[in-house]
Amino acid sequence: MQKASVLIILLVIFIKSYPQILETDVINEVTGDRTRHTSWETLQHDFRFVVFFRITAVNDIHFFEMNLIIGSGKTFSIDRDQELVFTFNNNSTIRLYNIEKAVTSEGGGSKPGKWYRNTKGLKVRYNLSADHMEALRQNKLKSCRIYTDDGYIEPGKIIKNYQLIVRALEVMGDV
């Protein structure tokens, strides 16, 4: 019985410390473009918000991709050029801009092949410059604000899980 308890504890620790990985790293044979994606990770998962993210790069252009569900599947949209604002403890901020309009759809906020396939959510992509990546790596997060068509939301647990963003940037290996 004691061995089983130790095994369960070790399994839980392993699952919690599961390292983020570079899930895709391919070069298109026709165009020569290199596309890389980190694995999807959970920034917040509760009754108010479900937020998954990953970092994507096409050649030297980087994106912060986010799948988002508000509540139990509220319908909303995020327009092109709407902001994702990170504010740091030193009161500096970075503003990322959505690259195209996103509207909720069934399963739009889920991770591929996972829960929430029947819940309304959306996927957005924000431009991520080298300066943004450096600021995200070097500073401690104070708040995160996501602007939608209804105003803004502040998923607070992103602050607690911020190290996942830093780890994703390290996995990408740029800057």
C-alpha cells in the first residue's frame, strides 16, 4: 500500500511538471517556410474562463495564440487589432494586437481533441515581436487584460501560471 501511495505521488508530480515541448518544427518543401508550434498549455481553467495558449513561429514571425472560453460558452468576438495587454510589476506594459477578427464557434476555445468541443469559444493570434518576447522573459507579470467586443476581461490565474509563457518562449529558442 505504501509503495502504491509513493507511486501515485510521483505520478502527480510528473504530470504537474510536464515540460512544455516544441510540438511542431517543419519546413515546407515548396516554400521553404519553417513553422514551429509549442504544445498547448492551460493558463486558466475555472468557471469564469478557460484559457489555453501556445507560441507559434513562421520563419522569424512569432505569434501568441490563445483559445478562450468565457463562462459556460458566452458568445463574443475579438476584432482585428484589439489588444492583449500584459502589465508587469515595474508598471511597464506590452500590447499585443490580434491579427484577424475572431468570433466564437462551437469548440473554438478547446484544445485539439480535448474537452469543450461543444462549448462556444474562439481562437485568436496576436503578433509577438522580439521586444515583446524579451519583456515577457525578463519581467514579473502583474496583470493581463484581454479586450473583446464587450470591453475587456482579466483572467487572474494567468498571473499564477505565467511561468508557462516564459517556458514556451525558452522552448522556441529565439531571442
